[in-house]
Amino acid sequence: MAVIDFGGVREEIVTRKEFTLAKARRVLKNEVIAIIGYGVQGPAQALNLKDNGFKVIVGQRKALKKDWDRARKDGWVPGKTLFDIEEAAARGTIIQMLVSDAAQMAIWPDLKRQLKAGDALYFSHGFSIVFKDQTRVIPPADVDVIMVAPKGSGTSVRRNFLSGAGINSSYAVFQDATGRARERCIAVGIGIGSGYLFPTTFEGEVYSDLTGERGVLMGAVAGIMEAQYEVLRKNGHSPSEAERA
């Protein structure tokens, strides 16, 4: 593994040079990757994996017409590469849970029944697993549970892939039932176009996301701006002056 020094903290990372796309293809040559959900991360990860030569199918509720139609427009064929969620999960060996946290809770009872011994259950955010006592998303003991969390939106994942730049991701193994969980995890991370893969844990990813994204970016920054605006307004500035400040 390569080592990068971040302000005195040495991090061991996986790079595409070390874990090549050819190696990822060998690791996953007998796998069928089922993308569950074609909303935010689903399209980018599905298309990147497909373009990189992996066997990919998509599971999407047909009732969600916007996402179903988008999948068809992107070239996924109903009955061949596009299925309802349960059928896609049954056909897949790596099941990527890319629906929202709330949707994961809703579909879990039906999806769990489709899991087979030796499957891998994949996430791009660890919320459902870390808070499994509340979400009730408790994987069977005979499946791998892995995560690759791209550090960007689905749009960025796809755009960076098409440009050849790739996007950095963190990765983690929560449960290794097969003895192959780590290499499957890294192979998928390379497959979706990750440039650097940083090791983490499900807990580490969730807490950093809740703190950095939802606490700081969506909470603190907005609150600071609103507070500044109110201070300026109360001190006699017009709204336009407060906005410019």
C-alpha cells in the first residue's frame, strides 16, 4: 500500500497503480453486481462499472417512473439488465444498496430474503449498519458487508470518471464471511473509478459525514451566514447591504 503524509498523519492508501483495473476484473470475474436504486449514486456507479467491463444489473422500482425511465434512457434493458429490486438482488452476488437511508429501511425485509450465502452487501454510506438497532438492517452472518464511499456526488463520480481523473473514496469492511471481503471491496472501488482508496470503518465514515456534511456544511455554515445577516440587519444595514457583506 502507498503511504501519504497528511500534516504529520501517515495514511496507507490503495491506488489504481497498485490495484489495477485488470486485477479488479480478475477478482470480480464471476460476480454479478446488482445496483439497487437508480437515484443519486446509482447511475454513476452502475455506468462506471459497466464501462469498465464488469457484469452489472440494475434494480429499481418501476413505480418510481422518473428513475425507471432514466435507467432505460441510460441503456439498461427491462428483463435483461433492469429489474425490480427483489429480482435484481436475487440475481446479483454483490448487492449495492444505493437507495436513501430511509428507503433502505423500507426495502430491507424484502431484499434480505434474496441474499444468498457468500453474497456481498455493499453500501456507500454506513448509516443503516452503524444504527442497525434502529434501522433493523442486520445482515445475515454468511454474507460480506462492505462499503465504498466516494467523496463526491453521483454527478462528480461520473464526470470525474469520464475525464479520466477518478474520485477519491474511503472503503471499509464490516463483516468478512467469505475471506474475500476486502479484495471484493477494493475491486468495486476501483471499478467505480476511485483514484485513491482510504481505509476507514463504517462508524468512522458515518460520524465524519454527520459532523462534516450535515453538521458543518448544512448546519453550522448556514447558521453562521444567517447570524451574520441578522446582526447586520439589526445594526441598520439594508437587506442588500447585508447580503453583500
